[in-house]
Amino acid sequence: MSHYRGEDAPYWQGLAEGRLLLPRCASCGRWTWPAAHRCGQCGATDMRWEELPMRASVFAWTRTWHRFGLTEGLELPFTSIVAEIDGCGIRLYGRLTDPDRIDPKIGEPLTGAIGATRVGDETIPTILWSRL
Amino acid sequence: MTHPLYGSTAIAGVGLRQYKRGASPLPERSVLVDAILAACAEAGFDPADIDGFVSYGDDKNEPVRLMPELGIRELNWSAAVWGGGGGGIAGAFGIAASAILSGQAKAVVVFRALVEGSSGRLSAAVMAHHLNDHMLAAGVVSPAQVCAIRANRLFEHHGVPRDIVEDLVRASYHHGSRNPEAVAYGQTFDIEALRSSRLIAEPFRLFDCSRENDGAGALLLVSAEHARSLAKPPVYLLGCAQGTEAGWGDLLDNDREDLYATAGFRSVARNLYAQTGLSPADIDVVQLYENFDAQGVMSLIDHGFCSYESAAEVIRFDNLIADGGKLPVNTAGGNLAQGFIHGIGLAVEAVRQLRGESSNPVAGARTCLLAGGPGSPTVSSAIFGNIVP
């Protein structure tokens, strides 16, 4: 599976184990996303993956009504969000549990749980976010 | 000191072929050859003397394969702007000019061809650059969704009124309805058609989105001196900038917060104006790539025509139309109402407008800004002029 090979492999491994792991430079303390081997801020190559609680706020969102190819595993409409993870400033793509179709508000607090999205023959782990 | 790009090259000929998506009478390469021959014909230029090509955004027509059909003797330059969206369209002219100014080629065709039966859907090709498991798992698989997410933030966080996109759409259809080559030619556009069109990805409805056509466009760039000896009045390239700044570009939406609800052009616009010594007030007409209307608004803001705060005053129908507006935009109808061949029609209209050949002429227009695909990780813009001011 491709997502276990890249720079962000520990992220996917973490989700598979039920944990949110994100990379932070051990030298300067900066959180980095997308994942990278080298810290562009200080030049160090000492990334540590730290576990964070699945707490976030809504940074941006869209609710999709059109059946785009590769979304067949999701029921329409579905709501995608960019979630800003508490305590690190990293933003992650995710899905919002949105049964009542209430428009998300920017800054609204969220709590996450591990879920999965079926894409073709593959099942990709993801964080499903809910409003507090 | 004058920048080396300033007025030193010029477009001598343009060709455009456009059909309904899936309805091209010819395969993609043949449509492209047709457009190139049309550009050469109006310039009075022998296509055998073309010696360079530049494209952008996943064009499948590798220049060397065009040689036999065009009878080209020698190929000296073939290049493309990196990136999958329409971000590279204006940058392509900078690359073509670089070849000419450095003596590596003499006559360079900038082109883009798109025939669905040959190359598949453009949206899928664009997304192939970006798609990864993070996006797939979130159901974000299309340019429409990627841009919708930022549009929502433009409206909600930055307080730009949602209805100004309607003015941009109406102005596009106003122009398109009078352009015989446009998909909207002869049509009366009622804004209710947009408001009642089906939802795609909030806030976008169908008519907020550009819709693909089959076709091809080609523009012949030569030295300014050479252009003055050819059949059409030269349209000079006055400046061109491509790229972006730190904090923007394929960052899984981790763009710098102040750049997030932009179209990515801030550094490009800054460099373009510095290079040319021109400012937004010197631009007479704009050809604005609008993959989605909200991204068109962001692009106008990035290029300094207005701000988040003043957008509602500037982006008004009356102000955007060729007949009397101070900021005429997309005078052939743009991607929304002229047709969408990955934006190449905008470049063609920039030239026609500056020659006085537009269906919606802007009186006394001297300069035209061409803004590339907004929201792309790499973007570009160029300024053309019918004089070298």
C-alpha cells in the first residue's frame, strides 16, 4: 500500500493503530506538514513523531453533492473539512460527520475518531470529525 | 533599467479551434495543427520556419510529433511549464520569449490542445498531480472541491460578499453572448440559471464552474523586430512572471493563513508590476482565468485591482464590461462563456482585443493582463501591449 512508504508513513501507521501521530523537528520544535525528512526552518534532519489528541477546529470546509469519480464509497452529500489540530497548527484533510447538514463554522471545535474511506479496492484510514 | 522581456518579443499570429466537449471532428493533434496553421496564416509566416514550442498543464502533444505534419525543418526549443493546472498559461510566454531572447529559437508557438476522446477529462489530469491518500480519504478528488474549500473561507472568514461572483459570471456571459465563437453566443443569460443550477461542492453550483470544451489554441511568438515585418500588428509581451512564494503550493492545505484564501499570485503580481514598471491602474483590460468564479475574484484581488474590503465596489457588472467598465474582464466570455480549452482562449482574446478585433472592443485599450489558473500550486501572469509604453 502506497501510503505506508512515503515521508508520512508514520502518520498512516499511527492511524492504523488508532493514534494521531504528527512530525515535529526535534531541533527547533517546529511542526511540519506535509511530512518531510528535513526541517526547512532550521535544516535539521531529526523529525520526531508525537502523539496528539484528536482535537481540532474547523479551518475550512465543503459539502459535496456531485458524484465525482473515486467518491463512490461515500454517501452524498458528504462534508469534507480542513481541520486544524489543537496544539500544533497542522491542518489535516478529513471528513465531518454531518447527518443534519448544518453548515460548519470556521473555528468550531471538533473531536475525532478513526474511520476509513473505501476508494476502489482500497480502504484508507482517516479521521472522522464530530462537533463537540 | 528596462527589463529584457519588456517589449522585446511579440505575438504575430493566433489560431483557435473550439468545439463542444466530445464533439471535435478531428483527433487532438490534428485540431492543434489546424490552430497552428491558422496562427501562421494570419501572420503571413511559413509554418516550416517554426522552431520552438511551449505548452503547460499536461498537454499530450509532444512538439517533436508536430514536425512532420507542419513540415518543420528544425526543432530548437521544446518546453513546458511545470504543474497540472492552468497556472502555467502566462508563464509559457515567458519561456517562449526566453528562448528567442537568448538566441536559442526564432519562432516559438505557445499552444494548448484538449480533445476529450484523445486525452480524457482535463479535471482528472489536473488532479493526478495532487491526489494522495489524505485527499482521497476525505473525498476531495476534484479541482472543484479543492477550490470550493477556499471559496468558503473567502466568503466566511474574509467577509467578501458571495453575490459578487454573480457579477463576474454575468459580465462573462454578456461578452460571450456577443462573440460568435463563444459557447454562449446569442444566448440571454439569466442569473437565476446560476442560482438554480445543481450544487456541485458548496458553495459552487454548476454555473460557478468552467466547463471543458474540445479544441486547441496556438500563438506565434517572434522577436518584436520580426513581428513588425509580418502581416498583423504586433502584440508585445511587456512582462511575465511565474512561481509563487513560501507558504503556498501543494501543502495539503497548510498554506500560510494570510495566503490561504488567495489565488496564489501575490509574489507573481508584485514581480510582474516591478518588472514592467506598470501598476493595476495601467491595465486597460484583463483576461482572467476563472476555473471557478470565486477563484477569479481572488485573482483580481491578488493582482491589486481590489482588496477583500473593496471587492464589492470594484467587482460589479457595469465595471467589468467592455462597454464602459473601468475594469473590463474576459471580453470574449472567458472560460465560463467563451469556452474552456484549459484557458488558451484567454490568451487569444488578449491578442485580439489589443488588435481591435474583439467582439467586445475596449475603446483605446493599450495593455492587457493575462492571469493564469488561480489556485494552482504554480501560477503565472503576463502583460501584453499594442504599444511599448
